Amino acid sequence: MKYSTRGFIFVMALLLTVILSSCNSESQEAGSSAPMNLEIIRSGNNLPMAEDDVIKQALDKALGVDISFSVVSSEYENQLNVRMAAGDYPDLFGVTRTSLVEFANKGLLLDLTDYMDQLQPVEQFIGEENVKKAMVDGKIYGITVPPNIPYHSYWIRKDWLDNLGLQAPTTLDEFIEVADAFTNQDPDGNGKNDTFAITGAVMNAFQPIFGAFGVGMPGSFYIKDDKLINAYHDPAMKDALSYINTLIDAGFVDPELVTNTGLQYQEKAFQGKFGIVYIDWPNMSKEEFVKQYKTVNPDAEWIQMAGPEGPGGQFDGTLDIGTTSGLFAIPKALEEEPEKLNEIFELLNYVAGEEGSNLVQYGIEGEHFNIEDGQVVPTELLNEEGSYFWLYQFAGRPEKEYLKTKFAAQTEYIEFADKRPRIEALDGFVDIPQGYNPADAERFAEEEIIKFVYGKRPLDEYEDFIETLETTMNYRLYIEAAHEQLAELGFIDERGNHDRRAMDG
């Protein structure tokens, strides 16, 4: 085939035009499809670099976005406050309940009330009762991360009980008998007077003791005899403090109880100095911790123990049913960027759906877990790489199912702690009123309670303590606010009587 020179030039020009047009089109498409950046911040630690973060990479791919995720290990609230004050808003960020209320009142947060139809997967995942926990003045300003199930209970040295021919105590009288034996009858058989009965984290060591008297932890609000009551005003509080004073005065309790920090009480228990500790199941039953105390004493055997029964019943502590495991908020400014706002909603809905929820709980299917007979089965890689996955659980997780899947070997301990009866406190539903400084009041109250149980202040002066707390520390304002707010939420009527419909859901 022969072409004329003019014809050849025309064909080449046409091809060049097509090629250039194609290149230009591809360039435009590339520009328009660049993933949208979503900036998210929260408190936490151990987030890997983005190139090693398999959850970020999977979310980016699934949603077509570019997540910039920052996790702040200290001073998070200060950093967030600075950014919010400067108008430098992240697209999604973790907040405390106090911050949520403060930012909402300043008009800095997006009111999600009218957007909830776009967040139905999230609402169904966390449940209506948890949606309400992010409300301020009847409007929804955040996404609630549902609370954990209870982890704590008493643990007792079964080998010490066996050595002494005793059973785990079931009553307050038996509790004193065992505490006496653990302290004075050489339960480890080493011929030395070097053991004590009880240790724990300051007053938390006595959570089941307060429970045996039907008393919530000092300062908590709960329903008792169909009335809202504050624990300081519970008539049984002085009896509980008196009983604890008996334990301390007899020398059954860790002499360093009030100065224990971190997990020092766990270390002391593992070293064979104490026979009863109030602690969570992960720090006693996970393989690495069993190995630790077995290294000190191969015969050591720790078992969970129900709290003793007393005149107020049998409760293994106080559970705040108003609390959350976290809250996430969206800045009001994002309503001016509807495309980005939609991407945030897509992200939240995704991690609340089956595929996304599995991703942020267990990692990559086929690598960190497999599905066998419809069930998630973790691989060893989940243990090696999964320590930070929880940071992406912006809508929480089905807690009990997650724990029993990830910690299958600890299922019996998970079930035990979860099923123990607790006094249900309502503190998490109460916002701090203006004019009340909770840090100062709580510090004063804790110091005085410690004086009572250590015999440094007679219980005859308990009413004087209450008077000072309510007047000088302005605690009465907090109590009045609790009554008002819990009445507005329907837990009680205007006279403080309990309305069962609110707590029954």
C-alpha cells in the first residue's frame, strides 16, 4: 500500500492527536480520583508507621480514601484543646464526655441528630442505649464506643487454702477467718511470718466488701430501695468502712496499699506475699502471667473467687452502666465539606459492618484469621501484629464475642467475671455542673475515706466529713445536678424515686 506524503502527514497528525487526547484524559482521571485525605486523632499508643499499618492500608483500599491517623500517648486532651481553639479541626477525633459537652456547648461539634439516618449501621451496631450516651441537651454529638464487660473479681491462692485445710470464703465472717489464716498461719509453709491476705489498687481492693454491704464505691450514684442514693449517704457506708478498718487494723491488708501504683499489687501477689487480690482476668490468666508466678512458685495456683455475701447481698463491685469505652466526634466545620463528611460516615458505617468490624478486630482474613464453620479463628499472626488493631474500633466491638474469640483459653475467666452481680452505678450519665471542681472534691473525699479505714479519723466524725464535702467542696451542687439530670433521663421522678423503665431499657 502506498501513501502520498500529504496523506501520511495527516494520518500521523491524527494519531498524535488521539494519543495526546488519551494521555490528557488519563491525567484528568488520575487527578479526579485521588483518594480523599481523612485526618483522625485519638489517645493511645503503639500505632505502627503507615507503611507497616495493615489496617490503614486495608481501610484505604476498601473505602478509596487516604487515612492520616495520629495516636497521642500523653497530653492528648491538651493537644486537642489547642487545635480546637485554633480552628484546626481533625475530621474525626476521640473525646471524653467532659470534652464532648464542652465542645458541643461552644458550637464546635457537628450535631449528628439529623444525620442518623445516614449512620444506621453504626446505630444498629452500638445499640440505641449507647447512642444516647453521646447526647448533650437532647442532641447527638458523637459516636459512642460501647463499654467493656466487667473484668475484675477477687482471685485467691487455692494452694494456700489447701495447705491450711480451708475453703474459699463465702461470707464476711469466713473472709476474716481466711484473711487471718493467710496472714498468721504460714500458708506457704516456709516457716516465716512473711505473708498477708489482701492487696489491690487502693480502695478498689475492697470493691466486693462494699458490695457485701450493698454499698457502691464511694461517690457513686445508684438506685437502692427504689430511691436514687449517693454512696456517701448510704446508711451502710459506715458499716462497710468499719469492716475494712477491722481488716487493716488486724494487719491482713497490704501495708503499702495506698501507695501501690500501676500493677505493683500484681507483682506482689506473684512474688508470694499475698493470697487475695482484686484484679482483672487478663493480668492473672494470660499465659505470660501464669508463667511469671509459676516461675516464682510452680505450686502456686490462683483461682477466681466470688465476693463474700454480707448484710447487703453479694456484689463483686460497682459497674457504671452510664460509662463508655470512648467517644468520637466530628467538627461542625465539616458540614461545609459534604463529600468529606460522607467519607467519614462511610468509614464509621464500614467499621460497624461485618467486613469492617472483623478487620478492626481481627485483621486481614487469610492472614490474621480464618473463617471456619462460620466462626472467626485467629492465627498466630494476630498475636504478633494485632496489638494496635483496637485503635481503629471507632464504633467499638461486640465485646464478649471478641474476647472469647481472641482469648479462647481464658473463656471460663471471662464468663466468671462477666456474670458476677454488680451494683449498677449511674455516674456516667451525670455531667459535671459548672461551679463544681471534681478533682479537688474527689481528692479530699479519698483522703478522708482512707483516714477512716486506717483509723486515723474516728467514724464518729463521718457526718462532719459529709458536711465539709458538701459545703466547702461544693459536692451538694453535684448531687443536685445528678438528681436533675437523672430525672430528665427518666431514671427517677422528681422526688428521686426510681423509674424502672429507664434502667430496663
